[in-house]
Amino acid sequence: MRLLLLWVSLVACAADDFDNIRLPDTAADLARGKKLYLGSCTYCHGPTGDGGKGADLSRRDLVRAKTDGDLVRVIEIGVPGTEMPSAWHMTRREVTQVAAFVRSLARVENSGTVPGDAARGKALYARHGCSNCHTLKQGDLYTGGYMGPDLSSIGLKRNAAHLRRSLIEPAETLPDDFVPIKVVTKAGKSIEGRRTHEDTFALVVRDFAGNNHSLLKSDLQSAVLDAKRSPMPGYKDKLSAAELDDLVAYLVSLKEPL
Ligand code: HEC
Ligand code: HEC
């Protein structure tokens, strides 16, 4: 049902003209937008919009939402291939109310500048072998490994505080599609990796060599999700406080458009 709704709303949007959208600006609209925002968006973007698991929305220039039309589109459709979901459960009017509230967040100066030096952070990234597990895209060139997420645009996705935690306590900040899992099939085959997809009947596990395994749940003997474990080592004891600042500054600077 949820999928069907999503599909219907995608089709409806495709035919839409987002360019002529005007955001409502009455106090009642903003109050409604705030309520919807607190219900649906705070979990990832924070109550004041300064981000976390999701992008920092308190900036004046939103990369994916330069115009109000783009903002409505991003909220309504989501950003495919990322954790940013579609607000398929909201009406167009509600989406414009949330969008108006998001624009009002930009007036709050709470983004905070990041201490640290991105150039030094880049050298640390190379020295600590981050690229063994992480891909970076520079122009058309992809370099690095595949065990961890692609970091090319991580500076657009997460705020500095969240990135810092990712380095110190990787298991506390697992992205939704990087939850480690171990499954054993009824035939006795065991597969370890991360869960990239799950629905009522099926599961997709990507093993650490990068192979995808599509599995029917009815064929499984056991599946253990380990949301408190990460294959990434913590860097708390490997980096000084200043080095951590530099590395975070470098990660924040990674804003390759997808
Ligand atoms: C499950 C987490 C999650 C939820 C819930 C969520 N978002 Fe997001 N959002 C993200 C992530 C992650 C990104 C960054 C996507 C990317 O660019 O890779 C994002 C990006 C955005 C952007 C684009 C930011 C930019 O710099 O251009 C906007 C605007 C946005 N979200 C608004 C919202 C609103 C409004 C809601 C609630 C209706 C919402 N989001 C709910 C995770 C989330
Ligand atoms: C052994 C492989 C490995 C190494 C080495 C490694 N990582 Fe990771 N990293 C991962 C995996 C797997 C994840 C996803 C699970 C998690 O978040 O803990 C991850 C997650 C992350 C995230 C969070 C991404 C997101 O979408 O929120 C960041 C940021 C990150 N790593 C940066 C680094 C940096 C910087 C280094 C080097 C200092 C590094 N990693 C070294 C495997 C690795």
C-alpha cells in the first residue's frame, strides 16, 4: 500500500510544475509547518534544523533547494538513493507549509563554523587509510574501497557534530543501510555483511566483498541484526583533538554533487 502511494505520488509529481510554487507566509501556515516538521523531520534534521543524521537546513543556501520549487520537490519526492525520504503522506499544501517553515530556519544563525583545517584533514585521511574502505568521487574518477559508504558528498548529508561522532563511535551512528547482519539459510549457508534492503518477504545482504545476496525470508534459518557493531574502527585514541577537528573539517568540505 505504501509503495503504491509512493508510486502514485511520484507519477503525480512528474507532471507537476514546481517552478510556479509560492510558499504560504501567514503565521498559521508557519505554525502548521512547524508542527509537521517536528513530527516528520526532527529525527534527522534536528529541532532547530542544524542537522545531524540529515543535512543542515539552517543554512541560507541549500544545495538541492535553491528555489522554493526545488525545496517543495525535495520534500515531496525525497532524494532518491539517500536516506532523505519522500513526504508521500503529506498533501501539497502541507508540503508547502513545511517548506515555508524550513526557509524560516535559515534566519536562525546556528550553523556554527567548523574549527580545523581541511587540507591537513585530507592528509590525515590518506595517512589513516580511510580510502581502503571509502570511495571518493573527484570529477569522473572514483577511488577507494567499498566496505564503507561513499563519502563524496558526505558534507551535504551530515552535520559536523554527527561526522565527529561517526569517527569516535562508529557503531552509534550507523547509516540506515549499513546495519551489520548475519544470516544463515535453511540450507546451512552463512552470509555476513550489511542489510541494504528489507521488506515483508525478502532481504538483500551485501557481503563485505561487495556481492549482493537477495534472500527470501522463508528460506532463512536465522538473521541477526547487530545495530551496535560497526566494521569501522573508532578513531578516538588514534587522533588528537586537533587532528579530529582537521578530519571533520575535511569531511564537511566533501560536497561533490551526486
Ligand atoms: C531518515 C532521515 C531523514 C528524514 C526523516 C528527513 N530527511 Fe531531509 N535529508 C536527509 C538526508 C540524509 C539528506 C541529504 C541527502 C543528500 O543530499 O545526500 C536530506 C536532505 C534534505 C534537504 C536538502 C538539503 C540541501 O542542502 O539541499 C531538505 C530541504 C530536506 N532534507 C528537508 C526535509 C524535510 C522538510 C523533512 C521532513 C518532511 C525531511 N527532510 C526528513 C535525511 C532525512
Ligand atoms: C575497515 C573499513 C573502514 C575504515 C578503515 C574506515 N571506515 Fe569509515 N566506515 C566504514 C563502514 C563499514 C561504515 C558504515 C558503518 C558505520 O557508520 O559505522 C563507515 C562509516 C563512516 C562514516 C559515516 C558515513 C555516513 O554516511 O554517515 C564516516 C564519516 C567515515 N566512515 C569516515 C571515515 C574516515 C575519515 C576514516 C579514516 C580515518 C574511516 N572512515 C575509516 C568502514 C571503514
